[in-house]
Amino acid sequence: MASNTFSQGAQVEHLKFGLGTVMSSSEERIVIKFDDHGEKKFVTTMVMGSLKKSDRQPPAEKKGARKKKVVAPATA
């Protein structure tokens, strides 16, 4: 992997989109999941000037609430 790319799971800060987590990265493309703006895809060479490493801990993944199954009463 090139030295100018971030590894998967790296915490980064973008000038416009704020804090995020690198989902995947290559010399051509980088995908970042931002806390407030969702997942964004960038051309790596174009975005590197807007990114910097962040010291923060990755945010905890939110788990979706499960709905309880409703059991219909048995009729005789």
C-alpha cells in the first residue's frame, strides 16, 4: 500500500465532512464513513490535502432495535 493512503479503520478528519473512519483505501480510491455525513467515496490523490489523522477512538457501532414478534392468540 502506498505511503499516502490510510489503512482500513484509521480515524481521519476532513475539512468539510468532519470526523470519520476509513472503510477501504487504495492508491486510486478511498471510502470514508463520516459520523455526520455517512459514507463518501473520493479519488485518493484529490482528497489527501483535506485529510488528517485523528487521535480519537472509533465510535461504537449502533445496533438496530429489534421488534418483538407479535404472536396472534390461538382461536378454538
